Amino acid sequence: MKCAICSKSIDITFLGKILGTYIKDSKGKPHPVCFECQKKFSSKDEILKAIK
């Protein structure tokens, strides 16, 4: 799985969960975001602007 912002590969745990988070846009579509991009952008609004 790749990050929606930087296109870097996100690692997956043995249970199938990603080492990052999903951010939902206004339409409810989830976008995977890595930890590095979460640190760069402090709020959910900034992350959503970077995805688009």
C-alpha cells in the first residue's frame, strides 16, 4: 500500500493493519497516510489539501 501524499510504501503488520492511518475525505473515501506525512501536516485539513 502506498501513501496518498508521498507515494512511499506503507508497511503492513502481520494482522493486515497499516503502520499509518486512513484519512477520509468529504465523500467518505479513505486515503492511507504514512507517519512521516502525519508529522509534516499538523491538522486533518492540511492533510486533505495535500492529497488533492
